Amino acid sequence: MRGSEFAELKAFVAVVERQSFARAAEHLGLSPSALSQTIRQLEGRIGARLLNRTTRSVAPSASGELLYRRIAPLFREMAAAVAEASEATGRMSGTLRINTLGIAARTIIAPRLSRFHRAHPDVILDIVVDDALADIVVGRFDAGIRVGGQLEKDMVAVRLTPDLNMVAVASPDYLARRGTPRSPADLHGHACINWRLQMDGRHYRWEFKKRGQRLEVPVDGPVVTNHADIGVAAALNGLGIAYHFERDGVGELLAQGRLVQVLADWSISRPGLFLYYPSTRHRPILLGAFIDCLLDRKPFDRL
């Protein structure tokens, strides 16, 4: 294979995996126009359209999907081989794509970014914050981070945190106006901040447990969101009762008196945060280093 043909295929894989000419061009160190020309050359050589492009998105055509499925594993193997060779010299390089919940991005990844970069300055972390439970295989991510009960099937899971406490919270102003619920059933008379975990439109049914009795309560209110920051902001502004992980900044707001916990005796805990990746895929060396960093394992405890 000539060098130009390899470059064309590499450019094609980059566009498919990043679903964007701009992001792929940045990754490859090319201008978007040069990348577009490279893809046109590839399509001309193959004699088929490989990418369907709109003003907002890019996706492989039927022919492009077939080509991607055949060559993408080869590029991953080559990247792994380069990474292993690089590791032998004491340095790692390449791109690691992670899809993560906002709570993990804020509480686990962000505090360790600088430390990871100091240890591996040639590694690019491509982190997508997504509270909508995207499919990491379809999205071509190396790994994802989710609450344990939300893991996809056939995945290798690595626990990152202990179990997480869930808390129902509201502002003092809201409770002064609307009163305090004494049981989960009382939520039907309150404004609640709805939480959507799935992209199919279904809303999360709030879960409660007391003395062996477990309830799932559908709620209604003025805001529906799949992002924790919006739900907490709505509660702070007195729009209703929100239901969130205590660890995700809510504990500090409770301590400051800006939010008040309700239904505390009905609170539950959820499985902690887990990093996961497909069991059918060899774990990249870069991912192993990233996991070590998130768990504060050596060599990071010496940095």
C-alpha cells in the first residue's frame, strides 16, 4: 500500500470515529479543506461515496460502514502496537476516547487531569460528558463511565467509587411555599425536577426504600433534564424538588443550607461509578494507565 493510500484510509477512520470533519482535521493536524480533499481522493479511487455529509453531521454510507468495519480493527491494532513500543521506551502516545457521566467528569476525572498529563504528555484525552447513556461501541469510545446498574452487557467493569447515596433536595424558599413532603406519595402534590436517563423519552422513576419497602415513584414538574447541573440549578432557584447523587456537589449545598434534604428516611444508595469497556476488545495500554490514574494507583502515587 502506498503512503498516500494509507493516509486516505487513516483520514477516513478519523472522520467516522469523530463524526466531524473539524474534529478529525484537528486530530490529524490537517486543515478541514485538506481533509475533505483527502476523502474525495479516497472516494474517487474506490468509486463509491463513503460519507454522508450534512451541515450538522457526518456519518458513513453503507459502503463506508463496510469499509470502516474491515479497516478500523487494523488501525486499532497498529495503534496498540505503537503504544506498546512507546511504553517500552517509557513514554506513551495516542488518543484515548472516554464517554462519561457528568458526576464522574467533575469528581473523578477533572481533579486528575493535570497529574495524568504530567505522566503522559503525549497522550490526548478525548472526553465526552454524556448523561444520556450513549452506546460506547456505536460511538467508538475506548471506554465509558456509568453507575454500576446502568452498565451495558458483555463489558469488563472496573469499580471507581463506593456506592453512591441518592438525596431528594429542595431550596428553603420552595419548602416554605409548598411545604415538606413526609412520604414519597406526597411528591405527587409537588413540583419535581424530572430526570431523563434514556434518549427514548422515558423519565426516571424516583426510587425509595424504608424498612424493606421499596417504591418507584413517577413525578412531574416544570423541568425535565438529563444533566445534573440543570437539575441542581432548578432546585436552587426554587422550581421544585430534585433527586441527585449526594456526592455530586449536593452535599456541599446541603452543608451551606442552600438546599434542604427531604424524605431522608427513605433514601437509597446506588451502585458506584464503574469504568467499563467491551470484553471482546483488548484493553489498550493507554486505558490501563488512565485507570491506574483514576484509582490513584502506582506510579501516580509518586507524582
